[in-house]
Amino acid sequence: MIIGAGTAGLGAFREVRKHTQSYLLVNDGPWGTMCARVGCMPSKALIEAANAYERRRAFADLGIRGGEQVTVDRAAVLARVRELRDHFVEETCGLTAELGERALSGRAELLDGHRIRVGDDEITADRIILATGSHPTVPARWTPFADRLLTTDSLFEQATLPDRIAVVGLGALGAEVAQALARLGCTVTAFDAKPLIAGLSDPNVNAALLVALRADFALHLGHEVELARDGDGLRVTGGDVSVVVDRVVVALGRTPSFAGLGLDRLGVPLDTDGRPEVDPTTLRIGETDVFLVGDAAGDRPVQHEAADEGHIAGLNARTAALRRYKRRTPLAIVFTEPSVGRVGVRYDKLDRETVVIGEASFVDQGRARIALRGDGCLRIYADKETGALVGAELCAPDGEHLAHVLALAIERGSTVVDLLRAPFYHPTLEEGLRTALHALAKQLPDHDGFELASEPV
């Protein structure tokens, strides 16, 4: 049995159906993945419109007249977001539309490690894969203000956008949404209790990102937020800052959807969030025949990792002999402008005695300046003895592409010199990567300053 038909659940389904027709896919609520319905895809559609509209501000500097006459129709923007969203949801639903009695809508409840109740039916399964996903985290104390609160589950359903919006929480999605709403003409005030945002742990990269984002919206860090009614709006207070807004976007992360699932009946220890310990290489819960994948597992809550986890669990559910799978190099991207990337080992997890750091700024980087996108910072971490790349954090124009290059390099065990021996075309944003690599190379032993390999003639 597979419980949950999101990205992870569908990944498991693809593997299981190769092996057997004796399976059941159970889903509670709308079918279609979280990524397609309320996450990755609709948010990027919103960001695309926001960045296109924002570009009008650069027209005058580029010698283009008439930018001040360009307007935005927020209702039309949201209508297109929903149209695209529905298309992507339809694609994911197409995988399960023909399953007939092998697909069941309803809430599943574990009775033990092999028995599940769905409605009035009790079903026995040899293996169970839990892919129950997550839901937006909203503090219980804010329940009285529910009519003024939005989450990513409800933001894209709005007919239009109000003029005054607060965003509380500046993780990946909060940072993206705050900037997009500001670029669509809303007055945005954003809050986060932590000093580091967008999932960053490198303070230098974080500082560069804050400079860029503050050009678009007011941003206040370091204080918990309280809400109160104020006329027809909500008063949002964080530290010494207090603003009245029409709506508040709550972006405080997502909580695993474990309510009523019955994980306590598996006989394994649960942490304070009600989550059992899971082997990330097999996705198995303890010594049970139950697997936990995707957002519910919580180890790597990004789409490609959820898909991998579904496939791993599906493969292991098909066989009596479990296999351990090597996971991909960690990669996370936040689609702000400049975009954020985290690759490999995070800054806050580095052994500072064994690594060196190379840095590049995009403020004066040639291609970035030409495009009027001169913001951002790249920091690369390498082993100080071997020069092997171990990680990076960045915010840079089109940083999503730099992050992919670095992830590939780390996955293949590349060193600083290996990358410097690759061609860097001029003028490109990738030359910023080369700058950071040069800064690293100067700190490594036995580097003579020139990259090309040679041999005696």
C-alpha cells in the first residue's frame, strides 16, 4: 500500500507497478502533487510575471523609453498562474486516472505495521509506504485571524492581490513570494525571527542577499511576530516595527501531515514532531515493513529528493533483500533575484580547520553589470589539502545554473584545479565562478597560478 499520491508517492507507485499489480494507492484530499498544485510550479509562474514587470525599471538605463507606461493586472497574473497550475496538476493526475479500484480516496490510519483502515475498510499489506506530505505551519494563536491569513495553499486562489501585505517567515518560499508580490506593485513588509534567510547559513552570502531584497521591500529580522486586529486590517508587530496590512502571508515552513495516521502503533520511538527515525539510504522505519518518504520524512524536502525517496522505497518494497542507495549531492535553490543556491556541505557544517573558502562578488562582474543585475556573492568551500570541492552557498544572477555546475562538480569529485582547467567563455556570469575558484587556488599547496596541464615536449 502507498499512502499519499504526491511526488514521493508517485515515485513509489512507478516502481511498485513494475513488479506487481497487487497494490493500492490511497490519497486524502485533492489528487496531484504539492509541487504542481501549490508549490514549485505556481510560485514560479508568479515570479516570472513579477520579474518581467520589474524589468521596466531598467528600461531608461538601457536607453528604452516608455517604461513608466507599463502597468500590471494582478488579477490577470493570478488567472494565468492558476491556468498553468491546472495544466501541471492534470499531468500528474494522468498517472493515476486509469487505476480504477487500485486508487482510493480517503484518510488512511495505521492499525499496526501491516494493517490499515481507510473509512470502514480494513486492508492488510506486506509493505506500506507512507508519503503523506505536509501542510503549511500556522501558529495556533493566530487562528482568530484566519480570515486575513494566506498560505501558499491559498495565495494562488485569490482573485487579485491587496495593496498592503506582510510576509511572516523568510525561508525559501517566503523570500520568493515576498519579492514577487513587491515586484507586482504590492507594498510588502517581511519579518523573520532569525538573522539568516532563504535557508542560507553563510553570513557573507546572507548579507549580500539582504542588500538585494531590501531594494524591493521592507525586511525586519530578529524578532517574533504578533498579530492584532486594527480596523479592517491586521496590525503586524515584530520588535519595534509595527505595520497595518490587508493580508498576511504565513510562510513559516511546513509540518508533516501525521495527524490521525497512527505512527505510534508501529512500536518505534517518535521525536517531538511525531516523526520516527528513518534510514535515509533505505527509507525504512526501524525494523518494520513500513517506509517513510517525501516531506513527511523531512530529511530533504525538495522535489527531486522526494521523487528519489519514492523510488528507493518502491524498489525496497518490491524485494525481501533491502538495498542501500547513495543519495545525490545536496542541492537547494531559491528563485529570488538574485537567486540563492546551496550545494554540498553547508557553511555552518564545515570543519573550518580543514577547508578554505573562495569568494566572488557580482557587484562589479562584467556580464552582471551589462545586464544591470550587479548583485550577489558566491562562496565556494574546498578541502585545504586536496582542493576537492565540498560545498558552496551563493546568491547571484541566474545562480540556479551556477549551483547546478557546482553540484555536478562535487558529485564527480572534482577539485578546484579540475574546474579551472575547463573553459570559461567571456563575457558570461560563469566567470564569477572562475573568480571564486582563483581565490581558492591561491590558498592551495603546489598551485603555480596557471591552470592548464602540461607535459615535457
